[in-house]
Amino acid sequence: MTGDRPLVEVRDVSLSFRGVRALSHVSFHVDKGELFSIIGPNGAGKTSMLNCISGRYTPSDGAIYFAGREITRLKPNARAALGIGRTFQNLALFNHMTVLDNILVGRHHLIRSNFLTGALYWFGGAEREELKHRRAVEEIIDFLEISHIRKAIAGTLPYGLRKRVELARALALKPDLILLDEPMAGMNLEEKEDMARYVIDINEEWGTTVVMIEHDMGVVVDISHRVMVLDFGRKIAEGEPDAVMAHPNVKKAYLGEDAAADEAPAEADGRSAVAPAMATAVSGSRVAAQ
């Protein structure tokens, strides 16, 4: 998007678990200010890639760079300090804590008060610092429209609202890059529309670079600047959404070889249904998995 140097650069990354290859020689970059989506069938290695970028996993081979600095072996907390935030496919909230306290956890790495200044709360600057962080959190709460649940216990909330709280905590890190792992999974249509709007605003109004995994192909095509497709741990396509959806390897990965061949005549008539078929295939695989 802007600038000569990518914000994120992944070079020839591979990841193995006792001989099982989760990622195989994957390379790509994400420019500053970009909304970049990673898609692929279940088990393609999408979350493994996010885990490598966030520091949860260490690649077996290859290198990862953030803002020109190699972070391949940095610990997750060090990456958070650099400005990398994330959400999880499975919710990772503190269910016994309030929404406000969950979001405040995201500010932890920004707090400069120590044991001494904390003990001298009113005299050592700790009070001023806490008020500053609370103001930042309140701004996020207003942005995500969750003021009405700010004092609610996180574990008692409906799934869609808990997803929003987790996004709020990731934003509280004040990230330059936010990694979203299926932010709309399990949501109804109205909740998906709201979440898609928040993701766009985070990218455009807050200026945050977004890397997103999402199975809803309609959302991916509508809001992404570029898309990368993984299949069995390998990159099979990358580019603008419409071009990627028309790529023969992508059709084969989602629909199978015969179905992809059958779709060619429909394309000639202007009746391509690749994206809806992909969404149906993904939905079916989830039902089967359950």
C-alpha cells in the first residue's frame, strides 16, 4: 500500500510437528495499511501461519520480519511490545473478569509504573498513568459499541459479544499489526456485518494493518485488499480477491478437480459461483467435523 518496505515479510517459512508438515516454504508480504486475508480449506495451515507471526510457534525453517526487523525467534511478549496484537480462533478471554478488566489486560505491556511507584499510588504517577490507560480503553469500548456490557462478567456474555471483547483487548495493545483468526466464525448475519464494519474501520480509520483468516468468502472478497490461499501447508495463490477466486488451483482446492472443471462452462455464461460454493464446502466440512 504505502512505503517501500513491507510491514510484514515471511520468507520461505516451513513448520513441522514430529514429521507432519504444517507449512511448507511459504513466502509473502503485507504492506503497511493493508487488509490482507489468508484463506484455504480446513487444515491448510492458516492458523499455524498466524501462530508463527505472533510467536506462539517457531518456524522449522525460514524467517519472519516485522518493520524490517527479524522476529523469527522473538518471544510473543516481545512481539506484542513491537506492536503485534491478535485474536484467537477459540476465545481466550478471562471469563471470571469483567469486560473492562479483560480489555485493560491488553494495556499491560504499556504500563511503566513499578512496584515503588505503584505503592505510592497517588504520589508516584501511577494514578495518572492508570487514568490515561482507562481513557484509551473507554475509547475502544465506545468504538466497538460495548459500553452497555463494560461491567459484565465476560464468561456470561453471548458468543458474538465475547468475540467483540477479544477484539477490544487486541486493540488495547495499540498494535501496528493485528492478526484476526476467524473473527466472524459462529456469528449470525447481523453480527458478521457489524464485525466486518469494525474490521474495515480498524484498517481505514485507525490505520492498523490487518491480517485476517476468514472462511466467509463473501466477506473476504468484499473487504480484502489482497488474498493468499494455502492448501496442505503450501501457498497456491496470492493477489487481488477476484483474481484469486478465479485461479484454477483455488477452485481445485475448494471444489475438487471434477467440480472445478464443471464450473468452466458456467463461467463462460457469466454464472460463476465459486465463492458461494467455497462457503458451502467449508460449512459442510465443519458440520462433518462436528
